[in-house]
Amino acid sequence: MAAQISRIFSRLFVRVAFVFEPLTPRLVSYTVGQTLKKWKQQNLILSYKTRTKRLGKFHYKTRIDVDLNSGQTAYILDKLTNKLKNARRWLSARRDKGQSKDNN
């Protein structure tokens, strides 16, 4: 019984998902726009514009234009480089941990 209900639910979910797929570009633009709006209110960016275009089924093109001044650019680049450094440390630690397991 449970397997039959699960099968029916999964078929229904797939059909509903395909019905709403053409609305995805609007949803993406809205979601990205909300994040950029928050950043603008926090003075992290000067202005922005987003555009998402549906090229085909499950194939989209998103364009995001963001205007920054020099201070905002420096701030964002500093945050980005710190995240990249942390990611590099994390990857290095994982690699070292894997090598130590191989040696034991």
C-alpha cells in the first residue's frame, strides 16, 4: 500500500514540476533580485539589474549587472579572497587527513 502511494505521489510530483518549469526564470530573477536588494540597502552595491531568459527546457541564461564604487569593490574582493583562502585550507586539511589514513 505504501509503495503504491509513493509511486502515485512521485508521478504527480513530476507532472506538476514540468507544468511550472516555464516560470523558473521569473522565480530566479525574483530570488536574486531580493538578495541584491538587501545588499543595496546595506550599501554593499550601488545598483543592480537582473535578467533571466529561458533558452529551452531546463536551460536558462541569467545576466546580473552590479554597479560598485571602489570601496565596495575592495570590500567584496577582500571577503571573496578570505573565503577562497578558507576553502583552500579546508581542502588541504582534507587531503592531509586522507593521506594520514593511507599511511596507517
